[in-house]
Amino acid sequence: MQPDHALAPMWTSESLGLDTELPSTWRAKVPIYLEQARYIIKTADSLEEFRQVIDLRSAVFIEEFAGKKGAPRLDLEARDQDADFMIIQDRDTREVLASYRLLCSEFTQDFYSCSEFMIDSFLETPGRKLELSRACVRPDKRSKGIFVHLLWRGLAAYSAAIQSRYLFGCSSVQSLDLRHLVQVYQYLYQNGCLDDRFPIQPVSGYSIIEREGLLAMILKTGAGDGENLLPPILGAYLKAGARVYGAPAFDQDFQCLDLFTVLDFDRLSEAHGRKYLRSSRNEW
């Protein structure tokens, strides 16, 4: 692998026409390294790994989700500088196959969720918090359910290392169909996954429907297939014990609906506690 300084001149803000300054080096704030079968689960710890994360993110969020094929821009934000990136690599090729951005309240208060939701009541709650965002898996690997499992293993190790109480973030539903949204909320409502502990609501310009309106539609709607409409990662959060707060926010850039989602480790499901988090916390 080339040293970081050899890569920096090839990938600069000026050459890419970016407003955000690119790092010249990259090191993990919280180093994590695990292996499972043919995969490595770790926090990105070099400029080459950081570059691969941004390239994968750009292909998924800008070209695939936003539909801007061949766009000469990168999916890069100033808050990336304060983040760690959990990645899954092929052990042989060291290619990044999946990634997750992690923003810890110990390092920053500039969370992506704040751009879509009013979450002050949540942030003021005692306890260390870890925001998860920009989850992406390479398209040809998405049929393999193992990647959700591997990401959970990495998140377990990371959350144990920083002793976080809350995982939170925006869970994206890749549909603007109202019937689809109603079925998702119907599933959340019927399975006790909606919560009022934190009075969360979308910021101005991101609100498209009040939660009360959604609940009224649910009462008029017959049984649906909401579980099969859930994004895989949201489904994994809910099985772990996560809850959804407030109404969805409309993300115009990526043409999706985002649900503010929180997993409180004090309410962690027994199955996930045994499988991932409790064992990891005992190891640190």
C-alpha cells in the first residue's frame, strides 16, 4: 500500500473542483480491527481507505440514488473530517465493499440529522451518542445478508470502545409513494416501534406530512406488507430494539424519506445483546 503522502497530490480539492477541503492524511480516531471469514471489519485508517469510502459513497448516493450519472463531484461533507468510517474489506484485495460514517458526540456536535430534524431534546439527554449515516454497500454485494451482520459486529466493537449509550441517525426509505409510507408506519405502529420520548420533528422545508395525519391514515388502512418494505438496515435496528420518532423528513437531494431512529442500549433486545454488544463490551 502506498503511503498517504504519495496519494494526496492525485486527489485534491482543486483538481476535483470541491469547496470542502480534502484531508492530506487520514487516521482512525478509534482504531477497530476484526476479521470474519474472508472479510476485515475495521475503521478506515489511511488516506487510501478514506478515498475508497468516498468513491463508494459517491457512486451510491450521487450516481445511483440521486441519478446523476458521471457527475464530476464527490459525496463529501465538511463533517466527514470529524468522523470515523466503519468499513468492510475483502481480505485478499483490500477493496472497500461497504462503509458507515460514525460521528461521536465526544468529537463533534455537527450531526447530519440536525440538517433534517430538530433534535435538541435528544442531544440534551445525558449519555454519549453515536450517529450512524451514509451507510452503503457495493451494488453487487447487496444480496449477501452477511454485510448487515458484519456492520453490526463493527458497530458493537466501536460503541463498546467509546461506551456510547445511544445509536441514532436517519433511516432512509427509497420511495415517495404515500401508500408505501403509510404501510411502513403501519408496521411501526402495530409493532410498538414508534416512540414519543423525544419530541422530534423535521426542520422547515423538510416536512411533508404530520405524524398525526399518518396515524389517521393507518387506522383507515387494512393490513399491509410494511415489514417487507423496510430498508434492511432499518429492519436490523428495529430488531435490536430501536424506535422511530416523529414524522419523516423529505430529502430532496436523494429523493427519499428519512425517519429519525434511535437505539438506546438500555432498551437493547436480549437477542442482539447476547449476539453483539454485551460480548463486545466485555472484551474492552
